[in-house]
Amino acid sequence: MQKQRLVVVGNGMAPGRALERLFEAAPDAYDVTIFNAEPRVNYDRIMLSPVLSGEKTFEEIVIHGDGWYIDHGVTLYKGHKIIAIDRAARTVTSEHGVVAPYDKLIIATGSVPIIIPVPGHKLAGVLTYRDLDDVDAMLLAAKGRGRAVVIGGGLLGLEAAAGLKQQGMDVTVLHLMPTLMERQLDPNAGYLLQKAVQARGIDVITRANTKEIVGTDPALGPPRVKAVRLDDGTEIEASIVVMAAGIRPNAALAKDAGLTINRGIVVTPDMRTSDPDIFALGECAEASNQVFGLVAPLYEMANVVAAQLAGTSDAAFSPSATATKLKVTGINLFSAGDFAEAPDREEIVLRDAARNVYKRLVLKDDKLLGVVMYGDTSDGAWFFDLLKRQADVSELRETLIFGQSYAGGAPLDPMAAVAALPDEAEICGCNGICKGRIVSAIKDKGLSSLDDVRAHTKASASCGSCTGLVEQVMKLTLGDAYNPAAVQPMCGCTGHGHDDVRRLIVAKELKSIPAVLQELEWSTSNGCAKCRPALNYYLLATWPLDYRDDSQSRFINERVHANIQKDGTFSVVPRMWGGLTTANELRAIADVVDKFRIPTVKVTGGQRIDMLGVKKDDLPAVWADLNKAGMVSGAAYAKGLRTVKTCVGSDWCRFGTQDSTGLGVKLEKHLWGSWTPAKVKLAVSGCPRNCAEATCKDVGIICVDSGYEIHIGGAAGLDIKGTEVLGHSTTQEETVEIVAAIVQLYREQGRYLERIYKWMKRVGLDSIRAQALDDTEKRAALVARFALSQQSAQVDPWRERTEGKEAHEFRPLADLTRLEAAE
Amino acid sequence: MNMQHSNWIDVGALEDIPKLGARLVKTPRGCLALFRTDADEVFALDDKCPHKGGPLSQGIVHGKSVTCPLHNWVISLETGAACGADEGTTATHKVRIEAGRLLLDATSLAPSSAR
């Protein structure tokens, strides 16, 4: 049978999904040709925000790689915009002159950003936020720093603002309405959102009516954006302007072809346009007098188009409620349904001002009509399910607002909550995947990893915010067979992963390495060089008062408190608090270098002085001399606090906003001596110019006028990663307290050798913030536990050894060279 | 002195080496590392990893093996051979324990003819 020719105009997420479904249902029915105006494959547009903020790369958000098109015999024209449809001849023509005949045509031209036609809107530097090219343009602009003005405080505008801020720009958001995201949030949640956005250092101006975009003087070269002027005369400097005021369906091509157009391309419930051989799909389509911008209904449309093409003529699209989430790391909000006030509606509201939690349910006739949640959105899926099913909630009403855990008095257990969800409950809102579908995919196809589940069901494969739920469904379905975290045993000596070992050390009160090896049934008599240092750390961190450090389970550097070099000599780094030193210290270092003929002296990246090539036997004498000048071990060898790097701050610098050096010294004095899963490096910069490079440290502090921005999770080694903002504090004391809480949490949760950025990736920034910053009770408990362990940790190991501890380490057992010579 | 008796040199007490630890003996041929296992066996090896000459005496001792501190090669204390996929062997020396004293066979310790 001759295959029919299917031509697709547009290569976004909706037609991509339609083709996937079509290939599943009728793999050989069509020869498919796609024309993509963008010069690339199909990618996840929802995830552009993480690309902008630097949390993901483009490669990570590709949905269909080139291989997919080859595998399915699809001809993809990249960078070919279709300029005409000839419905009589049944062909389309691209701007490069390619003419393709079709039997069936899908128009999926998406939407175009609304450009507010104020004077200056065509200036260089006015950008939109729609596709990867826009993101690239913004990233390029962000390199020049300066200020970005984002026009529009909706979903896209706020995501763009957060991304640009994270890329180092100053950002102002202009929003025409009184509160942010007014279409998805009620004014209360909008207010909380505004506060959270402002806490990240993003300026927000509401009721801001842009009057003009001001350009640079044309006499000074091609004009570009200089400022934005509001109708009240306010002028805001701007090096770029991002228009994020909304989108409208891109229906021009269809209109030229004579198809029926209203706001978008009008389609009947079977997704056909006024020409039955032409479908319209995605943001360009208008169904039931609505146009759509969120992915869930667009994917539903895609399913209908695929079914129709495969011959299921009764497949029909009916728009249903959709839920919204903001993809800005650290801001949790959720909204669904209709939450406007009306006389026949009732509402239930929960506010917890201290925790910035706000929840509001709108009910009508004992059914949930709308949900708005800010701060704590964990029950979003449950509420959304009740809403979509139009379930009668009269029985639950008294505790409804507290979420699923309280419905029927069930314990506060997230697993139980997921277990209680019915099969039809939606888990992945983006892709419309319900619990039952995930469960059956896992069972039928024998899936065991999250990646497998994503590949087969698409659940959590778009924005990813339901990943936790999907993992819980997997856990429920697979039981113990699903172990996402501990896939890796600690080492060849045991089947236990790091987390299990830590848990069992606490549960069984194991307080020595032999006890662990015995009770947890190690397969080797005394472990190996991988597990013993890890166990030593876990025991030390768990039982700070009871456990006696086992030096034979320490890597040599930590055993002798110096760094081994390739020739077996050692390097010695004294502590210089916050990078400060004195003439006396430098003189003592110079004397030591002379006295012990130390071959190399070098300044380290952490603002310390490194003496390299010290013979092991000389170490105690070297330390004694350094001790005499008041210096202690710099722990340059430790899986522990290494250095706190600082700039000169307000003491000297004309830009300094706070005493960064002083804060650095305070932090170092507070944290030194602590053992951690892997090394910990800090920095404190006195202003956002960030001369101390705090944004690539494990924990970084950026001083600002209003206090201290606390950053976490940077890396500048094998991996390079900028920090993320944990929060803000107003005093040095509070900052020290929060950092201590972070370090303690890391000490308790981090796997041995897992740096802070990897730990953060595993547990999530939100969970760290919740415990070390937001929940003051938990924070205080962390700080107290840290203080307890510091009692025994803050002892200079050099002094102990100059006083004779472990003297055997530094002396040979016997010297037979002289003996032989004597004979 | 009688050669047969003088082969064994007393280099110290068993207790001088920490369990799962090592001490150095300096000889005209370079340093030897004496290792003590958890079960109080003692082994003597050249203090040189067959890989890049790393000081084995500074490694972590486990079972009858030591892990080199430089690149984590695991060397058998009994044979001096690298374990696993790595290849190479470090010279071993005879050592015995008598009444808590460590006796090292000195016959292999004379200055090598090359020197």
C-alpha cells in the first residue's frame, strides 16, 4: 500500500508528541516530512529557563536527537520556514524554495511573543523569550553584566528574570498589573511571590506601564537600548530589555492559506481546521474558543491528532483544568483551576507568615474549584486530582487544607500519600501521565530505573518537578527492588551503600570500625582503603564525643597532617585566617624555609602559603617553629574545612559594602577543625564584584548593602558550577550560624568524598534551605550539634604532634645504614 | 661474629608498629617498610610501589595488603605483587617475630654491587 504523505509545519513539543504517538499506533502509515523554522531538533521548551540560569545545557533538554528522525524515517528540514500552503495543489513551500506535497498536513507554528509597540521596541537589545536563540542572546548579553529590564511578571518573565539574575545581571521586572502572575495566582500568593523574587535581589515594579524604550545617542554609533521609561516618568537604566508580556498564536501562515482564523487557527474537537486534511496543533490552535500555552493540554491535542491520523475518528480534544508551577529554583508555587471569588463559592485559607506558607482552596457545592499554594506545594498533585475528578470533599472538609496526610488521619508519610492516590491520579502534569500508567509500564516492561520510566512513559521527563512523586510510585511498585540512591555499594567489601551504612551506624549504635564490619557483615577482615576512611568519618560525625579517631584508617595526609607529594616528601600549609598574615608570620615561615632547606614555597589558590618538599622526619620540628610564631595547621590535607578566602571589603576597598575579611576570619575561627565528607572551601566577597570568587565555592558569601547573600554548591575543579543562592541574612552572627548549620547538615547527610555541590544536587537546594535557613528550630539544633562536635575537634594537630603524639610516625623503626657502616 | 647468626638483625619490637600500620627501616639499599596486620603478622617490603615508586609505608593496610597512597594500587604484603588488573612486583624481605622482637634477614640488605 502506498504510504500517505504527512507534512508537519513546526517542530515543537506538540508535533513531536503527536508523531511519537502516531508511530506507536500506526508505525508505517505515513512518510513524514517536518519543516522547522528553527535550525535544530525538537527540544523541551519548558526547560529553557534552567538553560538560561545555567542549571542545564541544551543537550540535556533535547527530546528527539537526530537519531530519532533517522530511526523513524522522518525527513527534517532544519531552518526551513514554510512561507506558503497551496491547498489546491496540496503542497507547502519553504523560504528556501523546497516544495513538499502532502496528503495530510499539521500546522504547528506555535506562538509569537507579544511585542508591546512602544517607541523604541525595535532597538538593538530588545529581546523576547521564546526559543533557544533568545536564550543564547540573553546569555550573551548577560556576559556584559549591567541591568536587564524584563517587561512582564508572568511565568515566563519571572523565569527569565531569575535566570538573568543567576547569570550575574541586575534585574528589574516591570509588571502592568498590581500583583505578579495574576492569571495563575490570587493577590496574596502574588504578594508572597513578589517578596521571594525581591529577596533574590530582583527589583519588581508593579502597576508599571512602559511608555518608551530609550536608545543610546545615534551619533555614538548604532543605537541600542539604554533605559526604559514608564508613564509616570520613572526611568530605569537597561542594557537589555526582555519582552515577556505574553504570547499570541502564530496563525499568519494558516490565514494566508484561507483557513478559518479567530484568535488562533480554529479547530473542531477532532483537531481539524476548516480544511479536513489540515490539522492545527499546539499554541497556534484555538479549540472551544480557547487558546493554550501550557504543555499539558497541548500534549492532549497531540494525542488526538495522532489518533485521528491513525484512523481513530472518534478521538476528540476537550480542554480540562491545568496546573501551573513556576520553574525557579527555590520558589514553590502551585495553582490550578478557578480561584476567583464569587458569592456562591467558599474558600479555605491557611497562612503561616513565619514560614511564608499560603494555601487557598476554592470550593463550590462541596467540590474543589481552584487551588493556590505558595511555599509548601507538596499536596499539589492530590488537590489537583480532587479538582479534576470533581470529587465530593464534604467528608474531608475539616482537614482538607492540611493535605492528604490528614485526610482520614493517615500518618504523615509521603509514601502513604502516594500509595493512597487512585490509579487515575495525575502524577506528571506536563505529560498527563497518571499513576496507573506508570505502574503498568513498570510491571509490563520490567522498568527499574527512573530513566527507563521517563523513556517509556514520559513521566517527569519535561519540567521534572514531579520526579519525587514518580520515584515514590516506583518504590511502591518495585518495593525493595527499587533503590535509587544506593545502587552503588560503598566498596567491594560490602553490599551496603553509604546511606544505609550511616543509618545502621545510628540504628545499631555502632561505635567502632570493627563493630561496623562485624554487625554489617563486611566480607573482608578489615575493610579496604575505600571503606575504612569513610567509616572512620561516619563514626566520627555520628559519635563526636564517644568515637576515638582511628589513625590507621586515615589517608596518609590526614594521618600526618601534611600533604604527601610524588616523591614521598610532604607539603606544609599553615592556617592564615581569612587569608590574613603578618610580618611575624612571614618571617617565621622564611626562617623555617631556610632552616629546613625547603625547596619550594608557593601561594595557593585559597590565599595560603605552601611549603613543598618537607621531609617527613622534619615535620614535627617544622610545625614546632610555626607553632611558636602562633600558626596552626591549615588543614590543607583535610576532608574538612580548608580555607575561607576573602577580599579586603569595607576596611579598604572603595566598593566594599561589609567587612568581608572580618566575616571570613569569624567563619574560619568557627569552622576550623571540623571533619566533613569531603573538603570544604569558603569565600567571602565584600560586594557583588565578587573578588574573592565566592560563587564557585562550596559555601560563598556575597556582601550587599542590606547584609549577606549566602550561596552554596559551587565547584571549580573537575566540574565547574556556579553557586545557587540559599538565602539572605542581615548580620554576621546570623551568617555564621546559617553556615554552621549548612556544614552540619552536610556532615550528617553527605556521603564520604561527596562534595557539597553533589550533595546539594542529590538532596535538593530546597531541602537544605528548609533545614538550615527557614526552619529556625531545625537550624538551632544543627548549630548545637555542630558546636558539640567542635568541642573535641578544635585542637591543633600540629601542636599535639610536636608534643609527642604519634611520634612513631615520624621516626624510622631502625636505621641500619649506620649499623652496617660501623661494621 | 658468626655469619649464620648475624643474618637476623633485631630492628625493634612488634609493639613499635601499630596494628594495620607500618614503620620504616633505613638500609644502605634504601628504605624497607615493615607492615603489621590485624592478626599480628609482620611483612617487610621495599618501600616502593612498582607503579611510580610511591612510599607503601604511608598507605592504608587492610587484610594482607597495602594500598599505595599515591595512586591506590593495592600490593600484596605476602608476595609484593600488585593486585587486580595492575601488574608489577615489589621486592619482599624475610622478617620473623621472636619473643615480641622483630628480626630482619640482613643478607639481602647489603649495599648492592651497583653502588
